[in-house]
Amino acid sequence: MPITRRRALSAGIAALGLAHPCVFASAWPNRTVTLIAPYGAGGSNDILTRLLGEALAARLGQGFVVENKAGAGTRIANEFVARAAPDGYTVLHAAAPIAIGEALYPKLPYDAKKSFEAVVSTAIAPLFLIVNANAPYKSVAEFVAHGKANPNGLTFGSPGAGSAPHLTAELLMRAVGSKGVVVQYRGDAPAYNELLAGRIDGTLTAISTAVPHIQAGKLRVLAVANEERTPLQPQVPTFRESGLPTVVGYGWFGLMVPAGTPTAIVQRLNAETNAVLGDAEIRRKVEAVGLQVRGGTSAEFATFINSETNKWAQLIKAANITAE
């Protein structure tokens, strides 16, 4: 092959190689995208993932299928996505435990800070301080006073060790200087059964399971651990309004992709998801399962995850919390 032709061919190949990521990203998606849900079917994460998948498929003209990989505190799903090709066709609908796992499990098969790219925050699950309606305390101040007057302190029910409800309850006890214990149950429903029976003082959990009992006058809501009041229960004050500004904690969800995914794909998935989350009907359906819509930029979500990781790692160490 003449040298000039060889050089031209080499230059053409090099140019194609340099252009490939951009060309690939602009064509995304040109086949089915798999959304990985870290929990089983029927829960709020699964429902939200399916809502997003249906809406994104309609907007982008490609299939978005949901695959549930439940178990191990979301670690199974996280590892699966961390090992997937960084091509935009495997997307994790991450949950709060991804920011907690590093402090609880020292030998994770992935690096939560290096194995993923943050795409967009999708929703939070506000945590409410819920008590038995027959209990004498009707405010956060009275609840705290009850705990301090009790030699054993406060007792909380939690849906699992190291969960956002567990850690937020620990955060509350440390903020008010009260002793206490967080009893671990397998989910919200068993914790509410204990609360209804009067065997624990309160729970700091998502509200969806409690709503029928609240409406029946059997349970009472005292506060929400959001930064601001939530549209889910706008009449409920925050802990900040009750004089406890550091008691902020909630479950959360957001889209993440394997590290190395082209920036153009991350940006497009962010923009399309924000458009979906801005739809009034989607918002209504999300709030119906006890979640509060978020959205925002990829950078904002990355900063949030880093903040959550540092915050809970400090608490886990200070309270000597271990996984089950």
C-alpha cells in the first residue's frame, strides 16, 4: 500500500476512534435500556422505576425494561450495575443504602464513589415521627420529655439495621441527648404492629403503610425529618421547626450509571428524566406511594450522595452501628 494511502487510512481510523463516543452518545438509545431496581416488585422503588421506564420509553422511542435485583441491602443491584458496560444501556435506580454501605460493609465488591456516575435524583421518601394515638405526647417536645423521664429512654421501631429510618432515629436520640434503643423489624408493617400494640414509643419511617391507621385515629404524626415541610403531609412540622435543626434524614432514590458512561448520555438521561418528573400526572402517582419528587442536575445529585455518605459514616462510627 502506498505510504500516502496508508497514512490517509490511519488518519481516518484515528478520526473515527476520536469521534466514536460522541457519535455513540448522540444515537442513544438505539436499543432497549434496562433499569435495575434494587428492591423487589411492588414497593415504592419498583413502582417509581416502572413509572420512569414507561415515560422514558414514550419520550425516547425505545424500550425501558425493569429488572429487579433485590437483596443484601441493595448491594446485589449495585454490584451488577458497577460491572456492566458503561454504554447507557444498564441504569441503576439507586437507593439510600448505596451511600451507607461503605461504612457498614468494609469489603464491598464495588467502590460507591468510583464505580458509578450520578445522573439525577428522582425522589425522596420522607420519614415521619409516628406514635400511638393513645400516647400522652402530642408534640416533639413532649415526646422528647417522655424519653428523658424514662430510665430506659426512647424505643423506636425500624425496618432494618443500617436503614435510613434506623439511622434517623439514632440521629434524633443523639440530638436530644436521650438514651434509647432502635428495635429492628423486617419491614415497616411489623414495626407499626408493635407501635399499635404500645410496645414501642414511635417509628421514624415512611408514611404509606401507616396512613390507614392514621386515618382510623390509631396513630398520630408528630414531625417529618425533611429540610422543609413535605407536600405529602403539609400540615406536619419539621424537626427544624420543633427546635432540632440537625434531625434531617430520609430514604432517597436516583439514577446512576457505570463509571465511564459518555457524558452526553448522562446529560440526555438527566434532561429526559427531569422532564418526566415535571409531569403533573407522574408527580401525582409518585406522591400516591409516599414519595416526593426531586430532580435536578447530575452535579447536584453527586454532591448530595457525597454529603449523605459522609454524614451517615460519621453517625455509624459514633454510634458503633453494625450491619445485621
